[in-house]
Amino acid sequence: SPEHPLKRLVAAGYGAVWTLAPAFRAHEKGRKHAPEFRMLEWYRPGWDDWQLLDEVLALLDELTGWGTTHEVLGYRDAFRRFVGIDPVTVGSPELLALLGAQASVATLADGSCDRLVAFDLLLTERIEPNLGVGQWSVLTDYPIHVAAQAQLRADEDDQPVAARFEIYRDGVELANGYWELTDSAELAG
């Protein structure tokens, strides 16, 4: 992935940088993932996630002709709408019950629930297929454990969230972005 070399250029003060290059991710094989693909990656120092979102939607419109009409849906709201739970308050037993036959994937050796795995599975199986139907869907305000080097902010319930987004069309994530965390002390912690 070109991510880390580009981040080094940004950290060195080169300003906005980009690349369009092959990328390889062997661990992401599946129906919607190829181990090798071409990826456009760019950085806009000083831009927040909302500014970047507008630019990404404009680029997607230019590439597809599908316009920029979109819905914005917070991570918690997506779980409330499509799974019927609040990921902040749901108990582990209920979470495992929602997984049904797939619960073993998120069950640890001591019988407890690996909540991160459970949420990822529910996102993939129950939420993503409903995103981007007839328009772009923008999923925002991810939990801080998936901050991916993003700035943090508070959501409407004053919960800390990652200032990042993913853009979906017809159930497939096509783009993502975030407000770059540039505080070296916070990155090191």
C-alpha cells in the first residue's frame, strides 16, 4: 500500500500528495476483494473529513456519472437501523445471539465475546448490503478502535468517534477517507 510513503511526504511538509498505483493485500481475499488492485490514494493536509468527502464524491461523480446525491449515516445509526441494536450499549450475550450460527467466529476460548469481530461480521453481513442503494451512502463516525490514524471528535450523543468515512454503492465500499491525525504524541500513544 502506498499509504505510509505518502504519509512520510506529508509529515515532511510536501503538502498535498497523491498516487495511482498497484496495491497488494493478500489477507482481504473474498467475493468483493482481490489480492491485487489499483488504488488512488491522496492526502490533503489541513482538510477535515467533510471537505475530503465532498472532493471524493465529486471524483466519483466524474468517474461514474452517478451524481453526488448521498445519505450520511453514523456507524451507531446504521446498527440501530439495520441490526436493531446500539453498538455502544448492547450486551455480549445479545451480540452473540444476533450472530446465530456464526457466533463461534466471535466466541473466545473462555466463552466471552470478541466484540470487534462480532461488529465487523454484523457490519459485513447485515449493514453493508443495504448501503448505497440508488445513491451513495456515506458511513461516518466510526468507533475509536477503528480510528485508522484519524482525528477524534464527539458524535451527537457526545461519544468519542473517529472522524472518518466510507462510501458505498450497491453494498460495496468504494472509497474511504479521514481527517488525518497529525499529533505525533497522540500517534505514538
